[in-house]
Amino acid sequence: MKILVTGGAGFIGSALIRYLIQHTSHEVLNVDKLTYAGNLTSLSDVSDDPRYRFVQIDIVDSQALKQTFATFQPDAVMHLAAESHVDRSILAADEFIQTNIVGTFNLLDVARRYWAQLPADKQSRFRFQHISTDEVYGDLPHPNDADFTGQLFSETTPYAPSSPYAASKAASDHLVNAWCRTYGLPILMTNCSNNYGPYHFPEKLIPLTILNALEQKTIPIYGKGTQIRDWLYVEDHVEALYLVLQQGHIGETYNIGGHNEVENLQLVHILCDTLDKLVPQSTSYKTLIRHVDDRLGHDRRYAIDASKIHKELGWKPRHTLEQGLQKTIKWVIDHRAWCIAAAQRKSAAVDRLYSSH
Ligand SMILES: NC(=O)c1ccc[n+]([C@@H]2O[C@H](COP(=O)([O-])OP(=O)(O)OC[C@H]3O[C@@H](n4cnc5c(N)ncnc54)[C@H](O)[C@@H]3O)[C@@H](O)[C@H]2O)c1
């Protein structure tokens, strides 16, 4: 297959491309604008492979997309390009509306017109896979709440996004489903929980905590740190994505999650305890933790019911949280220069949020 991957220079997109080049025989075209979050060095393990190509394109530019489809002639699209950081969306939502909504619309429309003129056999095999988030469902009752019964997000949970980021992803999901229902575009949708692992931009909780600890900088925690997230190691996510591409049923959504619910503060403690063993200092890294003002509209709990993808496609994560965190910490220690260079592209405005009282 020829697979067009958008956002392939980002955290999950680069893990997906490394997987596709290293574990399959497909050709991959990486379509990426290279925003602050895009980094071609994340692909250095595969960028010399003749089956990999890169083109710098903004998906808001539909002419450039048309040209790219005409030249590359993809058999499938895996759409990951997005503005992805909730804090940035709260500070300024413009880019989120442009890339996540307008960009997804452009991609869908260019893909639909391209797909419609394919010969019948290629048309029946074509897939448009949209990579989305569990944040579109809003949040779930927390164990501290009276109505907590261990609820999980399923594929039929109504959409109730809280942040501008989640709302823009929800809008993109609705567009993707509409292009399937109205035009018959053969789509697949995945909604995944929080990812972590190698090449994660150090503005997100796990890489930020590890890097700040190693640099002996304060480790910010929003509010009391009781928010619960369901963590998934990124390599488990990309295996699920490829399985859905190969075997998923057209028009269907698959929720992907790690069954690893943990409060943010507890997670940071696990990271500090692990670092205390691997890179001991005179005092525990926990002494660097500082509570800062909570994020506006902060979702309190996410948790995924991944039974559909397990029952229908046989997927389950390979890594426990402990194994994934060990690998991630070791990766940051071994790639500290990559992390420090990436951290230099962090937003000063987001940094100010992390130091507010
Ligand atoms: N990170 C998570 O925990 C998580 C969980 C579930 C779903 N997702 C979804 O997975 C996808 C990838 O997430 P990520 O964490 O790798 O994001 P990321 O921010 O690390 O990477 C996004 C990539 O998209 C590119 N991009 C941004 N705007 C673009 C545009 N207009 N045109 C072309 N390229 C553009 C960036 O340059 C970057 O390479 C996103 O759609 C996100 O919503 C992420």
C-alpha cells in the first residue's frame, strides 16, 4: 500500500511511521506543516529508507493537498495532523479551529474527490482513517463523586467536549462521519486515551516531569493533582491504528485505551520514585513538585472501554504502565539533547501557566 500520513513529524505520527517502515512493506508519504510540535529528527531511524518520503504542507492549503494526492496516489490516508495541546487551545484557539476543523474538512474533500475517480478495485480498498481522542467525550465521574460507579467511555458515549482542543477534535470527528454517511467515503475512526513514550514533546505531563526532574527544575502539578487519565504507551497505540486500518469495519469507531487509570499526582510520584532509583540525587525528585493554579475547565477523569477493539480485532496493549514508564524514562535519559532542544520551542505563555499560584 501507499499510505499518506498527516502529522507524521509529531509524537504519535512519527511512532506510526517508524512502525510502518520497520514492520511492514508499505510506502509512506509524511505530510506535515512542521509546527513547533513537528520534528523530522524523530524520524531519523527511517528517513533514509526509500519507502519513506516527506512533503512540507499545511493541510489548510487544499491546492497543495490536491497536488499531493494526484502525485502520490495513496491507497489509504491516516490523518493525525492536529494542534494537540489543551493549554495552548485555552490561550488561543485560532490554530485549533484552522488545522483541526478547516484542515480536516480540506483533507476529507480532497480525499473524497480523489477516491471518487479511482478504478473500482482501488476504490473499494481505499480507507480514510481519522485519529481522534477520548477528550471528545468530556469527562467521567471521579471516585470522589457520589455518582461514581466506574463509568467508562464507550463508542456510543455522547460527545461533550470541554476544552477548545476537544471541541475542535469533536467537530472534526463529526465531519469525518458526515463524509462517510453522505458521500460514502470509506472512513475508520479511532478515539484514544492519553499517550506517552519516546519523542513526546516536553510540554505534556510525562516528558515535562521527567525532563524537569533531570534538570532539577520545579515539576508543576495542576490543582491538587487528582485528575485521572488512562495512559497508553505510544507503540501500543500505533499497533492498534495499523490493525484498524487493515481490519476495521468501514464507518466504525474504535476506542483505544490502556486500562491504566492513575491520578496525575500519583503518576508524578511514580516517575520521581523511578528516577530516584535510576539517577539518585541527595534528595528525592519529589521535593521539586509544586502545585499551581488548576487548568480552566479541567476534565477530572478519562477512562476508556476498549472492549470493542479487543473483541472484534483482538488488540490489547503489550505494555503495563510500569513497563512503559520505565522505557520512557530510559529514553529521555538517553535522548536528553533531543528533549532539551524540543523544550526550547515551548511556549512562554504555557510556561507561565505552569508557574502560576
Ligand atoms: N497525544 C495524545 O495523547 C493523543 C491521544 C489521542 C489522540 N491524539 C490525536 O493524535 C494525533 C497526533 O497527536 P500527537 O500527540 O502526535 O500531536 P503532536 O502535536 O505531537 O503532532 C502534531 C503534528 O501535526 C503537525 N501539524 C499541525 N498542524 C498542521 C497543519 N496545519 N498541516 C500539517 N501538519 C500539521 C505538526 O507539525 C506535528 O508534526 C492528533 O490528531 C491528536 O488529536 C493524541
